[in-house]
Amino acid sequence: MSDAATSQPAAATAQATPKGAGPFSHFERLIAWRYLRSRRKETVISVIASISFVGIMLGVATLIVVMAVMNGFRAELLTRILGVNGHLIVQPVDMPLSDYDAVAKRIEGVDGVRLALPMVQGQVLVSGRSGAGTGAFVRGVRADDLTRLDLISKNIRDGSLVGFAAGEGVAVGTRMAENLGLAIGDSVTLVAPEGDITPFGTTPRVKTYPVSATFESGMSEYDSSIIYLPLEEAQLFFNAEGLVQSIELFVDDPDAVEAIRPAVEEAAQRPVLLSDWRQRNSTFFSALEVERNVMFMILTMIVLVAALNIISGLVMLVKDKGHDIAILRTMGATSGAIMRIFLMTGAAIGVAGTIAGVVLGVVICMNVESIRQFFSWLSGTTIFNPEIYFLSRLPAKMEAGETIYVIVMALALSFLATLFPAWRASRLDPVDALRYD
């Protein structure tokens, strides 16, 4: 057979296929766009489509905002907790930690350890100028170490650490200072239950110190309960002369703390017990993770309900457009073309709603603290009380991977919701549709 004869069927096929009539052609997009626009007699269908659009938009925005706030909670709490408490705690075994200075220097030389902080700590009753008393947690640290503790030293609100370095003052949290009516230079009285032994029994140890600085770590629990005392004074106050209870280590990468354990044990050159931040806060962060996952599952139902609205709207649209579908079929439109038209109609609602939801979610996340303050002013109440939620401001931290996951999930639900109505439209018999129209 000649090449000319072979090319004739191909040419005939090309001529039989109208230009612009392929899958997702301009013709199919035009019909899909026409069905998205409402007429007066199609008000119900238009309302359902609008509800679907708004539902997907709000669902996506809510998911993004809630996940960002949950991530912000975890990041902020992790920063605050690990900014004040050590990532790895070294405690003595068998014998007291009297050689803490040499041990701290050796451990600080370990690669990845940023700060080794010897500490004496204990609970006390504290009272101030107002006469009111409250419980507090005293931490005795060296002045040089406190200046390297950035969350404290870089957040001094009043006074300075000069008096603390001279061993003549204490640093207290801003909330404790407010509760006790303390100002810089005022005296604060500490009462320790384990005090001096006298012929009449053990009497509480009472001592007064001037307030040289107030700090604000951003975590209300710490700002209202922690007092920093010079190490030598703390040793005298708690009857622990020449000793410390532990050495707190701050590392460059808290998530890799397990990797430096062997090096720390070797550098200590004595029996020690090590515990990291994950062991001490496992219950707290596990609860946050569970809450985050449950919130994601619950809020996904909003998007699912909106997707079901797409199904109902398209089913009604197919029923209303039965006559139009029959005419299109008799004019040569294939069942695949009809299916693609309704797929594009439903998918357009899902895509537009998802895009609008992402924009709305990003805008809210960028202004979440201002929105909180506005609603607090509007309602006259304190929304997100720092005394309950530990943090002084509402955090939001968007993660790119999580946001992409929300977008993909919303689009997938929207596309799946269009399959059944589109398939039903493609299976419509044009003869029956014209006969019973």
C-alpha cells in the first residue's frame, strides 16, 4: 500500500474531528462557565453553589488558622520552657556535687553544649512591700551564667543585673513584682521551711534581699513564680555550702540531645544521672500533639460538609439541565464531554473556595494577635488569658508542608464530590430527557 493511501484515513480522521473540540476544550469550558452563572429561575442552584464556596473557604481558612495556632503554641512553649530550663540535666549519684565548677567546665567543652549551668534551687514563701505572700521557686545561679541565659538577660524590664552580679540583689519575674507590689530597690523576704536547727527545733530560715532586676520571659507561669538568686547566697540560704543540686546543660540542637549523652557522661568523669527535656515534659507535649491531631480531624469535617454541598448542587443542576444535556448529545457531544463539563463546574467551586480560604487563613494568621485584642476590646473580657494559657500573646506559626497538605486535601474532596453528579450527567439518555422534558 502506498504512503498516499495510508495518509488518507488519517486526513479523514483529522477532518472529522472539529478544531477545538478535544478534552477540556474552549467549548467545554464555556458551557461549564455558563452553568456557574445564575439565572433568575436557577436561584436555588446558585445559592447552593455559593454555600459550597463559602463552606470550603471557611473550612480551609479555619484549618490553616487552627493548625498555625497549635504550631505556634508548641513552638512558643518549647522556646520558653527550654529557654529557662536546661535541655539536659546532670545530677550526682552516690556523692554530692562538690566539684561542680570543674565538672561544668569539662562538660561545656563537649561539642554541641552551649552552656553548663550549676544550680541550687528550692521552694520558698516570698512576701513583698504589700505584705501579701505567695509561693516561689528560687534558683541560685552564677551571675556570668545568668547573663548567658538569653531568655532572662535579654528581657530585663526594670533595673539591671549589676546588683545581682555583686551578690547584693535578686531578679524576679514581672508578674510576681506586680502581685507583691515590688519595685527596683524594694526588699523581698524569703522564707525557707528547712532552716536552722536550734534547741527548740528547726526554725524556718528568713532572709531579706533587695530587688535589683525584673524580667519577663513571656511565659506567665515563670514570670509569676521564679526568683533568681546569686549562687553563693542560694548555697547559704539552703544550707548547701560548696554544693549544687544539678548542672543544667543548654545545647545547640535540643532535638539532638540524645546524641551527646555519651560525650557528657564521659566528660563528667564521675557517676551522674542524665535526664533530658523530652523525659521531663513528655506528658505535656504529647497532650498538645493529641489535641492538634484531633482538632485537624474535627475541622476537616467542615470541608467535607462543604464538598457534600457541591454534590447536592450539581445533582440539582444536572436535573435542571437535562434538556440542555440532551440537545448537546444530539448535536454530537460525547458522554465524556458532558462529564468533563460538570467536573469543571464542580471543581471550579472547590478550587475558588480553596484559594479564597488560603488567602483568608494567611491574613488571619498574620494578624491573629491584633484580632484577639480587637475582640477582647469588643467583648470587654480577656480572651486568651495569660494566667490560664501560660503565654502572654496568641502565637501563630504556619508550616509550608502542613498548608500544602490542607490545600491538597480540600481540592481532593472537591474533585471527588464532582465525580458522581458528572457521571450521572454523562449517563443521561437524550431520548428520555427530550421525551419527558
